[in-house]
Amino acid sequence: MDFPKDDLKWFGEGFDGFPKKLPEDVVEYIIYIIDTRLSDIQTRERLQAFQRSFKQLEKKFLKEYIWQRESLKLELVREEGRWLLKGRTNYGDSVADEWLIVWLLRELSKEFKDAWIRIYDTDGEFLLIEAANALPKWLNPEVAENRVWISNHRLLIVPLGKEETDPAPLIMKRALKILDDTPARPQHYPKVEKEAFHRLHNYPATIAENQHHATLPLPRKVAHILHTNPSYIAPVVEAFYLRDPISIRLLQPVKSKIPLMFTPEDFVEVSVRFTKVLYAQLLGQQWSPPPPWDSALEKLVGDGHGAEKAEVGVKVAAGMQILLSHSIFALNKPVREIALLLEDLENHDDTLPTNMEIAAWPKREDNEEWLNIDFAEFEKELEGKGNSSTKGFGDKSAQDNLKKMVERFNDFLADDEADHKGATELDPMDIDNDSDAGERGWDDPETDDSDGEHSQEGNAQASKASTNNDAKTKPTPKPQLRKDTDNADASEDEEADAEYAEYEATYGKFMTLSAAEKALLTDEARILALEQDAEQEEDEEIKKLTEAMEAELFGHGALNLNAKPDRSHGKGLLSNGSSKGKGKAKLEEISEDEEDEDEEDDVLDEDYNLADNMLKAFKGQAGMAGPAGNMMKAMGVQFPRDADDEIKSGGAGGKGKEKAGSERTWRDLLID
């Protein structure tokens, strides 16, 4: 099983510390000033000017903005001999906070043209993820680190260099050296930039659209704290949203034995500012309030407050109580600030607002239609049939994001060169780069049988060439059948259109199913695919095992059923003109009977192999006692000495005659 690489070097491999990875829902940003003409002090002053410009931009656009968890912070630090601005923001469930940071830094890059900004989150280069549909092929997650920068309001990418024979992510030190030495090297891809920043085209108007105001009944003390600083609503909602059994116990003074700081009484109606994410989190929580919160909710409904708004008000008050009483929030900055406000109230340095003062506070009630999702319109958007003139299915930004997603999906389906991994180029094997049929002297196999007349002519030419060896005839290339080819192409197009129409119909039916039915079909398809993969792997293993066994058997000659001796019949040990034994008679009989020739040859070959092996074994004894001699002696057969040994031990003449005699004796023994 393959595990994901974590780039961790162990102690025997040059351990350099544990790999650094951002926590979940965190975005990090770094700002460098790249200008070789500036001294170290001037670079620092330039970064401080960047900080001041950010403060002005923040006052202009973020005066009433509520961050989900943390705001954008730029700290001046020095790393590896360089001054830089660095910050990290936990945006929680509000992705809008992350894109707001991108917009702010991008806007500042217009003023500071020598600033180079890098921004990334837990997923890495999320700007490239957003622009995945337009990226060049070489730019993949394995090489993208430290290559993506924002400068002068543009998205710039450091391309692969000639020295990078093995593509890999850039280390920050190498990336900064490239920007110092060759600031013109990073390339601008307009399509990539358009896709990466498509969420920012409605800014800064989107900042205000992300807010939601609701008029709620709240305890007077809670109303006073939220009026003092409306941003406190974010930690209050999060404390309620992430409540645990201890939090629920802290809401019940009977069980916890701790008095409530914010008792659910003395309710006043005030306007509270949320972000849309915070309001949706609070509204969507299913909660059965414990005593005394349940009785307070019943009283609010009885006094004429709407049940939904009354429940949200009680949730806000309960969240404030959890935030101030639970130990896990004790070190949070908003908790310390709220504690100081409560201390001022206890010391009478401050007083709670009166009814007249609260009535003078501005009240605002925003439309909640963005919470209502028309699933019919949602399905139309998924099918790419949404109508901009209609009401839509929910939030405007959500509609735009969904339309963008559907548009990309349709572009992918319309790409004929795309597969499950994305759009790809043609494989080199898909290109027909063979030589022309007329030049190579033969026809393509797929057109050989397209016309019977031409096939007969080709056969006639082949037979003529085989009967006349001296004549050298060059086959004529077959003419192109344009009409048949056009008809075949047309039929293929019709089949493709029919398959696509069937796919569209099936896809439409699938989209009309419920979520449970879709999940069931998806699970069944996954199980079927796993079964098919398992069967295919099993077949491949069996095929490999069979091939290995066959190769081994062939290597040992076990499958060579028609093996013949190297020498032909009638020669060697079994041929002698002066010998008329059973062997020769058998050979003559076999030559007369052609039907049983192969079978008899096999029998003769076995006799020959047995005798040849026995003689070789006897020769290997070198005149000494051995298994071959003993075996034959037991059967009453006495082998003579080998004539080769006699030649080596004696001279020519008479010895030669003895050799001939000994050879005849061996043949007679073999034939007998």
C-alpha cells in the first residue's frame, strides 16, 4: 500500500526537523520588496509604508466588516537576512475571508509595484486550484510551490528553467534569487489570472453584500456588549456553534453551581450585525434549550416575538454565556475585553443603556431570501439551463460560483481530447505517421478486404509471382475508396451522436434522482468497478503464471512433442550399407507406409536416444566398472571397448580395422 509522501527525513537520512504544514482553514501570506537598488534600511521603510497603506485600506472598506475568526495581520520580521511582512489568518468556515485577503493584497500591489506577494493555504497554491482549467501542462502541484506570485496587480508564475532537468518545487531561497537576478522571468498567463481571480470581480461591493442585519430580542447586558463592539458576535456564535456537554452544563446553574453572567431576562429588541455565514450557522442549529433558557424562549414567543427570531436571540445570549464561562476561551482577546466591560459595569464605571437610548440605536432588518433555496432552479443551474432573469435559487455569489462550476464541467464534456484526468494531447501512437502505401509497396490491412475485385487481383498477382521466380513484378497500390470511407465516417458520426444523446438522457434522469438514490447508485457503481478490477488483476496473474510455466517447460524440452534427432534417418549409427538388420528393414517398411510415418519415427527416435545415452554412459566409465556396464551385464549384453580409446592408445593400420569391427559390433547390438 502506498502512503502519501510527507517529505520527512529520518535521523539516518539527515533529519532537518518535522515538515511544516498549515493548520486547517488557515491562509498564510508573505510580502517581499524586490529592488536591488534599495539598501536594507530602505527595504524596511518600504515595507512599513506597505503596512500604513493597508491600515488606510482597512479603514476605508473594513470599518464594519466582521471576520469569522481572525483578521488580516501584517508583521514586520527578518528571515535569512531579509526584511519581509508575514501574516497568518484563520478564516474558519468563511471562505469569503480568505478571498477578501487576496483582494486586499492584490489592491496594495498596484501601489507598491516592487512588492512581490505570495499567498497560500492548507491546500497549497489555492489560486492555481481555482485556475486548474487553464493551467499549462507543466504546472502541476508537484512543482508549483513558491512559483506563484502577485505583483503589480498581476498573477505571475516562475517557469521551469533550463537548469531544472528534474522538475521540482522551488525552495524560497532559490525563488527569491530568481526574482532578484531576473525579475522579468516570471510569466503572465492572462487566462490563468482570469480564472484564479474570477471571485474578485465584484469586490469591493461583495464586502457589504457579505453582511446580514437582523433585529433580535437580547438581554440588555448582551445588547450593550454587542453595541460596544459588533465584531464580538463572531466568537459568540462560534462558542455556541461548537458547544460541548460542558458548555451545556455551564448554561444550567442548578447543575454547575455557577451563577449565570447573562441571565435570560430583561430582553430588549436591538439590531445585530452578522456575516451571512455566522447567521446561517446560528439559524441552522437544532437546539433544545435547558432551564432557564426554555422558559425565557416561551415567554418571548408569548410576548409577540417571532418564534424564529426569539430562538436566535436566546442562542446569542447562550453563546455569550458559554464564551465567558468556558475555560477553553479564557485566553481569547475578545473574552478579555468583554471581561473588562463587565468589570466596569460592576464597578459602576459604566451603566447599562436605558430603553430610550436603545430606541435611538439604528435598526436594520435585511431580507433573508438568500437563505431560501429553490431546488428547481438549483437543478436547472446544474444542468446549465439557468435563466438570469429568474429569481434564482439563493445567494447571488453562490449562484455565480455554481454557474462557473457548471460552465467548466460542460467545457470538459465538450473537449474530445479529454479523459478522466483532464484534457490531454494526442498520444504519439495515435498519430498516423507511417509511410504512404505506394512507397512501402503494400496496402493497409484495414482496406485489404474492402473490395473483392481488388482482392482477387492481388491474389492473382501473388500467385503469378510465386510461379514465375525470375519475373519481378511490383504490386500496384490499391486505389482509395473515397465513397466507402465517407460512408463509414458518416456512420461513425451518427453512432457517436446517438451515444451522446443517450448519455444526455441518462445524465438528465440521474440528476432528477434524490440524493439518497444518487448515493446508492454511486455505491453500486463503485462496488462493480472494484469487482471488475479484481477479476482483471486475477486474470493477469494467471496469464503471467501460465507464460512462466510454459517458458520453463519449453526450456527443458518438455513441450517439444515432435523432436527429431539432428541426424537424418539412414545415416550415423543406424545406417550401414553392409548391414541388413531389423533396423534397416523397419526403415524400409516405414518408407512404404506413409500414413504411420510420424508415429513410427517417434518410436525409432526413442530407441535411438536410449541406445545413444547408454553408450555414452558406458564410454564415461573409461573401462572401469560402472552402472551402465553392470546393468547391461545383468541383461546378458557385453559391450566392447570404445574404438576412440583404442585409436588414442595405439597406432594406425590394424587398429583402424579393429575400430571398424567394433563399430559394426555396436550397430549390430543396437539393431538387435
